[in-house]
Amino acid sequence: MTPAEPAPAPAAPDAAGLTHPRRDLDELLTHAVRFSVVAALSGVLKAEFGAVRDSVEVTTPMLSKQVALLEKAGYVEVEKGRVGRRPCTWISLSPEGSAAYARHVAALRAIAGLDH
């Protein structure tokens, strides 16, 4: 979330009137690797697959699996191409992924008491 973006709204009461901020956690982002990938992408326009893999310190198969789940959810976009003769894959955070990340981080901050 950039400083210019407004903070996400606090949790709306559910049917039972409960409002604990954990209800705003994004289930997909509770997985440490997926959260790390989205966090790494939040500060860049797009990143090369290998750079993300190295940044979050996972194997290629692990990153492939997690990126596929994030892509299916609409949180990331994957672009394949070539740099010279070398195949390359770039990953970018979609607007939906950026919004989900902002809500998730806001919920974590609220749970930790850091939402002032």
C-alpha cells in the first residue's frame, strides 16, 4: 500500500455482529509463500520469475505452484516471453491482488494493534 492509498475499511460486522479483524484476512494470503510472493510484487511493476524465486527463497516448483494459485484467483498476472533466445516469465500483481494484499496487511496490523 502506498502512502497515497487510503487504509482499507475495518471489518464489517458479520451475521452474528462480530468484527474481529481476523475476518478480513485473505485465506489465500495466509500461506507464507503466497504472502511473500505478493509482498515482493507489491513494490514493483513486474518481476522476473527467477528474481521472485530467489527473493522468497523457494524452489522453482514451489513458486510455480503458488503463482498458479494466485493467478487462478486473479491476484497475479503471468507474462511469458523471451529475452534474446532465453525464455522468460514475468509476474505482476493485479489490481485485485493489490487490493487483497492491502486488506490483508491492514487486518494483520489491526490484529497486532498497529493500526493507529
